[in-house]
Amino acid sequence: MTFSINSSAKLAAIASLGLLYSTAVFAQAAPQELTDALAGKFKGTVVTAFGAFADADEVKFNENVKAFEELTGIDIQYESSKQFEAIIATRVDAGNTPDIVDFPQPGLMANFAKAGKLIDLGTYLSADYMQTQYLQSWLDMGTKPGASGDPMLSGIWERVNVKSLVWYPKKAFDAAGYAVPTTWDEMIALQNQIVADGDTPWCIGIESGAATGWAATDWIEEMMLRTNSLEDYDKWTSGELKFKSPQVKKAAESVGSIWLDDNLVFGGTKAIVSTSFGDAPAPMFAEPPKCWLHKQGNFITSFFPKDRELVPGVDYDFFYLPGIDPAYGKPALVGGDIWSAFSDRPEVRAVMAWFTKGEHLKTWLASGGTISPHKDTQLDWYGNDIDRGVAEILAGATSVRFDGSDLMPGEVGAGSFWKEMTAWISGSEDLDTALTNIDASWPSK
Amino acid sequence: MTVTTKRRPSPRAALSGIALALLCLLWLLPTVGLLVSSFRTADDVRSTGWWTVLPHRDWRTVATIEPGKDIDRNGIMEFAGVSGTFEELRAGLVAADGRRVIWLGNRRLGTVQVQELQWKSNLSLTVSNYENVLTGKQYEITNERGVTETLRGDDLSNAFLNSLAVTLPSVLLPLVVGAFAAYGFAWVRFPGRTALFALVVTLLVVPLQISLVPVLSDYVRIDLNGTYLAVWLAHAGFGLPLAIYLLYNYIASLPRELLEAAMVDGASHLTIFWRIVVPLSGPILASYAIFQFLWVWNDYLVALIFIGSQPNVQVLTMRLAEIVGSRGNDWHLLTAGAFVSMILPFAIFFALQRHFVRGLTAGSVKS
């Protein structure tokens, strides 16, 4: 890659890192390896990294670690693959293992932890230290049983994204006199208002090639969190609570109350399955808008139409998908990237420890497009209001839960759950059949 | 006196000509669509089909009517000579004179458009896709001090060269080894020849996927993985059974008398191979080279496993897969990327196509 970097900016970045090193690093019990690395003891070493994120995210990652690399002399060589899930197993089987790996979902990481391939990060990242860096729920989501069956810290969260967001075309939305709903009842009222005005409120699309249906599973998960207890959600994602149970069925029916109503969905229910998830928000930006609301994670802005400059906060904005039952508070559904280590060299320890600090993400946060899960991240580090707003929603959530389909076994979470939801929405199956089929596909232990 | 008769095609030949032309057209249509799409803007690609660049009739607004404040928007309304409910007007009503009256926007704020059918074509073409692909995508990075700079991502040139570096030896290696082996199987008598040949042909049915992990772990053990040599050997190995089988069929059918004459004259096997067999086998060598070239050039899996996707070594197919972005948000760039990656195979094919056709038909008619 040929990038030019401003040398004075480089110096300043190093200077600010040095400052952090002298204050923040010593304030908390960060591992000795990080201190050593920042003192330049591992100059000339290489840490190989492998992950699924590519393109813009890869550039941002490389820029983000540049200052650390220059200060420590550790070269972090990141390699991405679009076929990450398939390749990582082949490479580990053949012994061609990268030092650190970025898993897009903890379910896959759990397999490698169980197979005894991952290093227990708890050996150098103490529980006390980790608790100063992350909320407990993130640590729980990174802790998986190792080969012995005992839980171990298998991965650390670097970046997250929040899914419980509803996007709307702000300019037209304000012009039409609509108000952002803060409760479920207000959202239903808004829906009815839009219908009374002769429009369809929701833009929904779940087509995604072989992965068609994943966007539907997000909705089910949102409704699970809003109509059921967290215990039920956790039991559901671990397989204890069946899809056929009244709780899951209730969540699915809540989704159906919107999706299966032709008046509420642009193009009608039949358009959901044939519309690509990336094209779904486009009708929001037609003039006048053809639909007004679109629920999707913060990444969706990269799919918004590019034929004109859409200014965040002016042309579009988002609100938190309100809770339904006050008893279940304001849950946030998240996805994220978790780093695990396959090697245990000092320089690898230093890099992993570096990733547990919010300040390591500063360049990425300023460039936009990601949210930090770290406790020590300041809101003013975010480069734009959209990301900052998303971070505020995450901070204000009463509970945080990971995308359920990513926690389930691959056969379900990346297979039958997608397919059966698609079959249900397209009308080729009724809800009971779909839920029964998903239960049947759950692998026996 | 010379009589020149103009050859007139027989009806049967004309018919088959037309059928062939139709088939070609049908076959080429998706590629033409891809080519047209590669010159369209991202939003056009997403919203309309490529055929809309051709002239077609579409509604165009000729007048806009502001519905008055006091009109009853829940009842029957009348505009420009047609009347209907809001829902009917939203769907569009065609007046007697062929004009369409359509309500645009919602019930409270919308306007009424009077439209006429007019010829139009979506001719807003752009080369920006090719620009993006050839010079690299642009990314805006703001560092922690708030300084924003624009970075350019990788362009295709590096990947193009890498692909060449992978492909050329991966074609030459099995070609040379395969030709030697085919000659040996065809003209050298040695014990176990038939069994060995049968074994090689049997290898044709072994799918390369099942050997990925064993080969990779061997490569890791001898520290070969991630090098070009690794992928050359892999391609050569996977390509050899077909090479030997294809070349054997051709070389074995060369006239026996020719080779025997050379032998009587005292030529060694090596001399016969270089002076007689290779010059006579031009067409089959060229067609195997094309086969193998296309296969290696378009290969994704073998390169993915044995070289990986580090930017300094990644091949074109891998670069193309990455061009669509982390979540496929830039898939429209694939159109331009596909055409750029096609340039070399096109050139090779047209340069060698004469041999290609001869190679395919050679040996099919026994004299």
C-alpha cells in the first residue's frame, strides 16, 4: 500500500502516545508487556493478524495502529479475507496460524477456545484490570470454556456496532411534521400517522444472497429483548429455550405485526424478501420519501444513495428503537469484533493489551464508522455526531446483548434461522412450521 | 470467357447462420449488460436495469398542480380532467388524451403531476467505476489530532502483476512436464506403463479441495507457504493429470512411421521429442496453455489458501473480491473490475484462437 503521511502529524501522534504512556498506562495495572513495548523493547518484532474486515475498515485499522507501530517498533501485519469463516479453520488445521485473529462473532471463537487453540488471555490481563476497561457484560461475552471445560477469557472486544437504531430522512420527516418517538406507543402512533397520510412507514429488505434472512433475525432479537426477560434471551441463544416456546413466538409475532401488514411496509410484505438489505433504505431518500423508517445497525450509512451529498443530522438521522414493555428497560442489541490470540509471545501480549484501551481506537473513532466498547473512551473522541449518538445509546442502555444468531451454532444462526424466517415472511410457511424447523435443525450435543 | 457465379447461400446454411447469430447474441447479452453497467453510476446500477440506457418511452412531468388547501383529500378529487380518490391518484390515472395524472407525496403535502409519455434514455454515463478500480478507492482518515487526510487504497496494477507472476510459471510448468510425460507414455516402452497411465488419468477425478489441508500443512512444515513457489507447484500438480491426458491423446496419434524413421536414423528420444513431437504438437500445446491460463488466472481458492491476501502478494481475483467492501456496499465496482481483469485473457485468447480451434478438432478425425 502506498500512503503518504504527514510527518509532523506522525510526530505529534507519537508525542501524544508518549504522554498517554506516562500517565494513563501506569494509572491502571496494565500488563508489563505493554509497558515494555511502549519503551521500545520489542523493536523489530512482527505480529500477524487475520480477520474478516476489509476495504475501508482495513485501511482504518492500519492507520489506527500506525502510531503504536512507530512508537514500539512492532509491525502488525493485518491480512483480511472475505472467506474468513472458511479459511481460518483450514489455516489452523494446517498449522499456518496467525498470531491474533479478529472474530466477527463470538460463536466461532468459542469453537476454537473449546478445541484448545486459543490462549487464555486472563493469564496476563487480570480480572481487576479488565473490569476497569469494560462493562461486565462484554467480559462475559468474551469468556468461553477452554479445552478443560473451565471458562477462560478467550477474546477482547475492540469495536462494536449497535443495531437497535431506526434511521429516518430527517429533512422530509421534519417538513411532514413528524416527531421522533421515545416510547413504543408513540412509534405506533407515528406509524398510524404515516399510514393516514397515505404512505408506508417502513423500508424493509432482507435479501443478501446466500445469507438472505439475516436482517430478519435482527428484528426477532430486538423483539425478544423487548418482550422477554434477559434470562429468556440468554437461554434462547444457548439453546435451552426452544424457538417453539411462547416467548420466542411472541417476539416473532411482534415482528409480524409490522412485517406482515402490507400497509406498513414499502412495496408490501412480498417485497421484503426480494429487496436487498443494502438497497432497502434507498426509497427513504426519494423525493418525496416512499417510506420513512428503516431499522438497521450503524453500518448502513455506507449503503445510503451516493448521487448527492447526504449530510448526517440534516438529511438523515436516527432514533433508538423504543422498548415495548417498561419492565424490560431499554435494551441494546449489538454486534462486534473480538480479538483472540493463538500465540503467547511478549509482543503479542503487548498488542492485545493495547487493544483493551479506549485510546488505542482514537484515530478510528475520529475517522468515523465505529463505536468503542471501552470504559475509558471519551465521547469527544468521536469524529461525528452520528457515531457519538450511537455511543450514547449504548451508554444509556439498561442492558446490552449480542446478536443472538451470532451466538447460536452455525447450523442455526447462519443457516436455518435465516432460511426459516425468509420462508415465513415470503408466505411459503406459517410461523409454527418455521419455528419447529429451526428447533429441529439445532445440533444435538 | 470467364463466368463468375455469385455463390448464393443455401436456405439451410442461411437458417443455421441466423440460429448461430441468435445464440451468440443470447450468449453475449449478459456480458454486454455488464459492460454497459460498468459505465453507469452506482445509484443508476442499483435503481434501474442497464437496458434503460436504450431509448424507451417513459412518463415525464409537464405540469405540476398544487392541490388547494380546501380540497377534500379523503373524497373524490378532480385534476386536469380526471377524477379519483387519493389512492387511485397515487397509482396514477390516465386521461382520455393519453396524459397521466399522478399524486406525488403524501396526502397532506403532496402535489399532483401531469405527465406525458416521452422518449428518453438514461444516458448519464461515467468512467468513475474504472477510475475507482484502476487508481484505488479513496478513504478519508482523521487522525487523533483531528487532521483529515485522504488516502488512496490499492489499485489493480499490483494485483495484476502478481497474477501474472503466479500464472506464467503455473502454465509453463505443467505444460513442459506434461509434454515430456505424454511422450513417455505414448512412445517409450517401459514396464507398468499402462498401469501408471491409468493412475494418472484416475487422478483427474480427485477434487483439489480435499487435498488443501494436507498440502498446506506440508508447506507450513517446509516453510514454503505464502510464496509464489508454493502456488506454482500447487497449480502444476493440480493441472498435470489433465495436461498429460490431453497431450497423450494427441501425441500418441502422431504417425508412427515418422517417429520410426527418425529412430532408424539414430535419433535419441530427446531429439525426437524436441525436433519432431513438439513442432507437430503446436495446436494441442497452445490449447492446453489457454485452458490452464484461464483456470489459473481466474482461480481464487488455490491462491487464497497458498498465498493469502496480504496486499503485496494478493492476486487479481482476491483484489476483486475485496473491492466490493466489507459488507458488499460497493458491488457496482465489480462491473469495471471484471472488465479490467478480462483484458489479458481476451488478448491471449485472440492471439492463440487459431491454435485453439485446431487443437480442439485435431485428433478428432482419424485418418
